[in-house]
Amino acid sequence: MDERSRPGAEGSMTTGPDQGAGNRAGVLGTALAGVLAFALSSGSWQWFSTYLGVTLLALILSFARPPALTPGARSEYVRSLTAYSLVVGLCVALAVAPAMQRWSWFFPMPATRTKCAHVGSYAALQAQAALSDLGSHDSPALAYAQSDQSQHAVNDCLASTTTLWLPVYGLAAALLAALGAWLVSRTGTRRTIAGER
């Protein structure tokens, strides 16, 4: 057995297909983590979602390289680029969801924000009606309960609209990632061809 062919031997090299398999595994693992994060999320988008999205994005950018454009393998390149960019878009969507829900300058939805404020007022009235007998004993507690119920109702209302629009933001990020990866790959291919000449 050749000394260099043993795993871990000095001077041994990882072949191109093995690197590609590692990249695909990284993309699939990140996609699975993103899907699980979406499946486990409920109610209002919390800032932990931003942490998840940024962490997954750091993993995908660090350990899964964009596919390289190779002559004669265009369909495989398109599939790999699509998978890579969609995972990047998913990570970005996870990261920006809480900001979309909370910041009107980032995601205006004025009609929805007005309706959600009315939903919050209704929730406060419900809390007051449910605790009306206890209000005379502890007015600050009743005020806190009203405020808390109102805030929860507003957050849940805004979160549902945010979730409806997240795919648009995710797809936009995926298109930008695909365009950027394609431009980098195309530039690298041109430089390689120019160097061979």
C-alpha cells in the first residue's frame, strides 16, 4: 500500500469530489437546521431567531463554498448554486424576521400595524373584563395584565404578517447570493483561462 494513500498520512490530499460532498453535506445540514428553526418557532419572532440565522449563515459561508463553474457541467452547477443560494436566503430570513416585526422603517406594513394596534386594545379590554372584580384590590396588577395581554396580541398579529412576507425577503437574498456567487465564479474562470494563455 502506498504510504501517501493512507488516511492521515503526511502529504495526502483530499480529492475534489470529497470536497464537493463536504460542501453539499454542509448545505443540507444548514438547511435542515433552518427548517427545524422555522418548525419550532411559534408566536412572536424573538431575537434568538436572529442569533440562529447569523450562526447558520456564518456556518454556511465558512464551511460550504459556492459551487465552481466548470465547462460541461452546467446543469449540476445550476442545481448546486440554487441549493446554496436558497440556504443563504433561508438564513437571512431567519436573521431579519424579528427586525421586520418590530421596526416599521425596515418593514412598514402601515395598515397591518394599525389593525394590530386595535387587536391589542381589544385584548386589553378582554383582560380588564376578565379581572374586573380583582381590579379594586390591586390596580397596578390589573394595568400590568392589560398591558401584557395587549403587547402579546400585537406581537402575534405582527408576527403572522411578517411570516407571510418572509419568503419574499428570503428569495431576494437568495437571488443576490446566487448572482454574487455566479459573478465570482465567472471572474475566477476568466482569470484561469487568461492564465493558461
